[in-house]
Amino acid sequence: MNAPLRINEALLIADRAFQPFQCVAWSLQDGNGELSLTVIDRTKCSIGRKQIPSSAYTDPAQLERVLKQAREELSRDGRLDLSFAARGTTQVYFAGSLCSMTHDVAIDACGRILVAAKVGMAEGSRFGLARLLADGSADLSFGDQGSVIGQFENGFEAMAGKLAVLPNGNILLAGLHYLNGHRTLPALALFDHCGQPVQGFGENGRCVVRLPGNLSVGVRDAWLPPGVPGAEACDLRVQEDGRILLLANHHFELADHVGLLICLNRDGSLDSSFNGRGFVMVRHLLMNTWLSSLSLQADGRILVGGSINFPAEGLLARYHANGQLDTSFAVDGFMSFDGAGRSTHVSHIVQQYNEDLLCVGSSRDPMHCLSLRLHNNGRPDSHCHGGQPRLLEIGRSGCQWTAALALPDGCTLAAGATLGGCEADFILARYLPDGQLDHQFGDGLGWVRTRLSRSLDTATSLTAQTDGAIVVGGYSLDGNYRAIVARYLG
């Protein structure tokens, strides 16, 4: 039979149970003997509390059950990982910058976190590439004090939107080259594992993509606030043979625009074998098309997503690896949809373990998070929400999904933000393989909302580490925009 525990023994057990955090305990002198436990992190901030009656802390078996329950509450999927950097989040530093915004995150073969960003300098906007160690601290061996800041061509502004880690460890960065205050061109830069430009790619490791007839010229967002979907779009994928796919959107005039799918060779030159000219104009029935998402299926076929027509409908289209339209997908290669009569937009598409597709994005008027599950042939899954888009309302001022990630267990993560100034927070959700929210995630809702600063917080991207931890990139407005990376328990 277990002997009753003395209070100092119970405290020692409790302190060990919550390591690496510290446990502070107290009991009111005139109380009923109840013990109050507060768990604090290394910054001395409280991260959890538990009340333990005297009958529990004197009984070893009861104490074990209570401490196990408390530990599980702290470790619930969807909570910030408080062992990461400072209470689960870290600011990404770019030396000499005035402001910065994370647009993409990725994990390299060594478990380090790569960050693509738009960086504000005294001379204007620049692309930024930073590397963090797995614990969230800056990797000072990379670039200049942990980051690279640059332009695609001297004398012009730039931004970074996406990145990819290549099999040889090189880092491919995609972004926009700002021609002026109103026009952009898609651009790429290639760096080695130390953050140095790779010679032989483009010109000194950088490449601005110019198509015949100025078709790759897009519109610059000079007035839309960050976080609101607008004219600037950037996405990147690398095919198995090393060829590079990226997106662009071209405006012939204000009310006439078209999306483009571009293919480059490994050295950054245009691949003329792709659709016979190196690019595809993505347009259906001569309607306006806007692209924001690019995905590669396991069989090499290419999915693009965005919106079509006005009022906008969500759009998906599929192409073969050679750039030819896959007419077996949906209706003649295209699939469009609205959301209960509302305008819709697709921000990201993932292929699930069973080859089905899940696309995420947002509706308009009002703006709500959107998800739609499709079979691999482009037909809606009638067993998931009746084959209709599922709209999720979080917050009072609207919300949107901006990124998604398929997990090995068949689930899908989605990241985005609520809208509305001080109401704008990170949001993160987990969907089950059948497209339903996973109510084991977060506090039983299937999603979590995280406020990181006193003002606007926006999540733009996500990835996962090998241990299942979820890394989310974005930015906070606290005086100036600050590039942020957060890690959640997965």
C-alpha cells in the first residue's frame, strides 16, 4: 500500500512533471489545504494553473492522475509550443531593416527553418531570406548575421514570396521585381546552403522573367493593406527533373487580366518545350482569370488555383507536366464554384494521401474561411458538406485561409488570419482526411486563434517539422511590420 505523501514530496514530484518549465506552488494559511500550482516558462510568464485538493496531493496515485491531466492540457495540439524561442514565437531579424513581413517558411534537411520575406530598407523594398535554428534562434552562420537582403536587379525594389529547398541543399527564392511603383515582373534567386549566390543560375544567381509581349508584367499593390488578397501573387514549385514552375498575372487593361503558368530550365532560362513556348495563358471562356496558387500532384500533373470572372468564382485548372491542358479534370480542364451565392477565391490546393484534393481560401461579402474537397478528377466530394464549399466564420470582421499543408496521416493544416485591425490574429486549423474539422485540435473547435501583438497579426504560410511541430510564418504590426515565426504543438 502506498504511503501518504508529505507536501514537500508532492511539490518535488510536481516540479519534475512540468519540466522544462518551472512549477510554483502555494497554499492559503487559512484555507482548506488546497494546493495551487502555477507553471511558468523561462521568461517567468504563467502558462498554466491547476488546483490540487489535499486529498489528491497526499495520495500518490491521485497526484499522478492530476499531474498527467494538467500536463496534457498544456500539451494539447494547437497550442503554442512554449519551448520555442520566446513563448512560442520569434521575430525574424534582417540587419539594418526598417520593417519586414514573412511570406513563406520551409524546413531544410538539417531541420533549420528558412524564411522568405519582404524587407523594408531606407532605400525601399528588398527580398529577404533568413535561416533559424530548430529552436527559433537565428542561425548566424547564414548570410550576414543570419539573413540575406537583396534585389533581383540593381536599382530596383524587390520582395520575396516563396522558397523551395532543392535536393542538393540549394535554396530557390521566388518573388517580384518591381519595375516601378505600378508594375512587377516575376523573379528568382538561387543561394547555396551558406546564403551565397549560385553562379550559373541566371545572372550572378538572380533571374528576372521577361516574356514576349511583356506578358509577365503584373500590377503592383501600392495601396492595399498587407494581408488583403490583391494584385501581387507569387508561387513556386520544382518538378522532379529540376525544371521550375511559377505563376504570374498580366493585366492587358484594368478590366482584362489573365493568369500565366511559366516553366524555366534549371539555369533560369525559359523552357521552350513547355507548351511549345515556355508558358501557358490560363484563361477559360475568355473570362478574367486571376492565379494565386500552384501545386504539383504526385503524378507530376500541375494544379493552379485562384479566381475567375466577376463577381469572382473560385477556380482550379489542371495541366500535364508538358504544359498541355488536362481535359480529363472537371469540365474540359477547369472547375469553378461560388460559396452559397458569394464570391470565392482559392488561396492554396493540396493533394491528400488518397489523391483527393482539398482547396482552401475565402468567400467575399462577408469574408469567411473556405474549404472544398474534390476527387482527383475535379468533381466535388458529395460526402463532404454535400459537395459544397464549407464556410467557417471566425471573429467579427471576417477571416481567410492563406496557406495549407497536407500531413502524412491524411489530415490537412490551414493557416490564415482574422481581419480588422486589432481584431486581426493568426488562425490555424486541422482538417480530417474526410474534409471535416478535427475537433481533437485546439480547444475542441478544430481551430485556434492566436493574438501575438497589440495590433494586426497575419499568418501567411506554414510547414511542419519532423517531430510534427507546426511552424507558421507571418507578421505583426507593432509600430512597424515585423516578420514573425510561431511554432505550435502538432
